[in-house]
Amino acid sequence: DTAVSQTPKYLVTQMGNDKSIKCEQNLGHDTMYWYKQDSKKFLKIMFSYNNKELIINETVPNRFSPKSPDKAHLNLHINSLELGDSAVYFCASSQEVFSYEQYFGPGTRLTVT
Amino acid sequence: AQSVTQLDSQVPVFEEAPVELRCNYSSSVSVYLFWYVQYPNQGLQLLLKYLSGSTLVKGINGFEAEFNKSQTSFHLRKPSVHISDTAEYFCAVSEPNAGNMLTFGGGTRLMVKP
């Protein structure tokens, strides 16, 4: 009964490939997020999304795109992977846009070779 | 735009000693403040949050933090740490009407030694 789950846990791929990371939450939350954590543990918000609005961190390259098939899922698609994309990606969710308490998934470690 | 600074990248401390992890923020508007903990190979877990009201906030696992508006600080404290508190601690800030997006500090690794 994991609250926020991500698949896969580990992803190793080559430069130039396109990959996706899936995220699912069973908390009934309205808003979901993607974060990137680099090798120095620095965490950066990438996207915030609910059924009404997508907010994108302007520093995120357009090779990254979130896709939400339904309220419980927010997948992350990455095109033309680069070495600098190697990081741990965390999905999170919150009940309402203004609840301010986010629940995080276990993370997906992406390694681009 | 807001930013968060955690002054100490690592804090070594002996078991049962008190600890304070420092966090300072900058913002042009009122903010909401959070501390998250990340245990090895796990996701982040909310320790505590300040939205409004009392400036002293108590969280899980015996942690507390105090919001100081004049010093723009939100330091995390615990009077007596355990080995199990060894983890990475992140301070975060969110501004109203910012889509609930959190801005994190660089993290502080708390290392509790026996």
C-alpha cells in the first residue's frame, strides 16, 4: 500500500535515448510534482501539475515533459538523454495546491552513459 | 524569488548530544517553511512545517524548529540525537501562489556517532 511509487527504481541508458519514468500515487491527491536531485544532493523542482495547471521550472530543458494520463499518475518523459541528466528523480504529491505537505516517492536513479 | 541556505553541509555529533541544523532563507514575501529528512536510499519525509501561528514548531522523532522572521531563519533542533537520526536533512521554502513548489536548501548531512 505504497503511497507514492515510482518505476523503475534504477535506469541505465545511453546518451541520445528517450526514456520514461512512471509515478503513481494512491493518496487521492490533486497535485503531483517532479524533482531532480543531483550528485551533490541538491534538490530542484522541475514541474508542478494538477488537473488545471502545469507549472514548469523555467530552467528545465524542453527535452523533459510530464504527462498525466489521469489524476493518480504523472510520468516523466525525457528525450535525447544527456550525461548531465544523470541524477535521482523524485515524484511527489500533495492533497491540494495549497496544502504544502508533499509526499515523496522512493526515487529513480537515472544513469546516462 | 526565494532561496534557502543551509550553512553546514555536514554535522557530526555524538549520540545523545543536542544538535542544531541551521537554515536561512530569503524572500520578498511571507513564506512557508519546512524540514524534510532523507534516510539513505529513500525518498524525503516531512519532519515539520511552519505555515503560521506559533513560531516554535514541533515535528516527528523529537525534532523542533523555530521560525525567526527578523533573522529569516528556521533552525532545526533536537535535544538528544540517536544513531538512527543519521540522515540528510533539507530545509525548504514555499511562497503563496507559487503553485506549491518547494525550493530546497543544499542539505545537511547529520552524522551521529556512538
